Amino acid sequence: MALEVCVKAAAGAPDVLGDCPFSQRVLLTLEEKKVPYKMHLINVSDKPQWFLEASPEGKVPVIKFDDKWIPDSDVIVGLIEEKYPNPPLSSPPEVASVGSKIFPSFVKFLKSKDPSDGSEKALLDELKALDKHFKAHDRTLMGRTFVLLI
């Protein structure tokens, strides 16, 4: 049986998926896990009464699990991951933060005007930590293999 999910319709185009990243995240999770679903596109400027009864706050996305409408994309994605564990999309706790500080370290390094402020060392430390992880885990992160192309 297909899950029902309500997501934002495009402004001025009620039959087109809208620009809500929270709705898109839920849909991408369902697609990646190959979970069947029925999508309801909601015009957020003119919400239907049945939707307001399902989601009193009037927010999207919401998904129907076991005859109950559940709001909040974080909660929804967590429930999907729990009920449909394969393929796993969440990072195991021991690798959840691997590489997560590279981009902010890179930005700080690029914006730095002081060569002795430690931003270069911080970036290199983050890159070395990622490299160490790849060497220890056969170039995999979150179950995916990465290859450097030069």
C-alpha cells in the first residue's frame, strides 16, 4: 500500500512540484528507498480543507503513517529510515561527522587575510582526517566508494 505524502505545489502551477526543500527531501528519501507513495501537491496559498484537517498548522510536508498524518521533514525522514531501513541513507554515528568541517574550514581559509591565523592548518587537518578515514575504510563513506579523478 502506498504512503500518502503532501508536498508544496509550485506557485502558479498547481500540478508541478514546488520549491520547498523540506518536501523535496522527503520525496528524494522515498524515491531512493523505492517506497511507493501517492503525492498530493498542495497550493500553500489556497490550502484545501481536507489538508488543514490532516495538518492543522497547514505546513508541508506531511506523510500518512498508520492512518496518522506526521509533520516535519526530519521526523518523516527518520520514520522512513526506521520503517524502510534498506538501503540505509543515514550515516552511522561513527562516521556522521567525517568531512563535515572541510567546507567551513575552506571558506575560512579563503577569506583569511592573516597567514598565521591557523585557518590553513585547520583546513589541512580536516583534509588529513578525511584521507585517514578513506585509507582505513577502503575509500568508502556512508557505503559509497569515492575515487579522485585528476
